[in-house]
Amino acid sequence: MPNTPEQQPGPVGRARRDTVDPEGPALVEGPVEVTAADGSVARSDRFVVAVCACRRTRTPPWCDTSHHRRARDADATKDTP
């Protein structure tokens, strides 16, 4: 089966780098296109893009650091008996 434009690899000799932080977003070397389940496409031309992995963002699919606010709230409740 031939590659469709969405499935074609990047430039020859250059690999994409993806770094996943279990407490935060996936960092992907850009430019990046993300296709949602409804078929909508979000594109970023930045050299590194933070893609939300926790689904708490208000700007999907991009990370807005909402996971930080959630983590602090959870830590504050641990100290309470």
C-alpha cells in the first residue's frame, strides 16, 4: 500500500524526536499536525511542541500546563488529615 501524504516519513536522514514526561506533556519536534477523532487538524510550526497527555488542557491538543495546577492541589490535600 503506498504512503498517503499523512503517512510519509520526514526528510531522509532526519528522525523526529518525541519526549514523554509521565507528569506532563509529550514534547515533539515540529512542525506538527495533530488530527483529532472528529477529523479536525491542529497545526503548529514551532520547533518544539508540547502535546497534552493528561487531557486537562483548555487548549487541546496543546499543553497549557494545567497538569501543574492539578498536581499542587493534590499535594495540598495530602497534608490534611
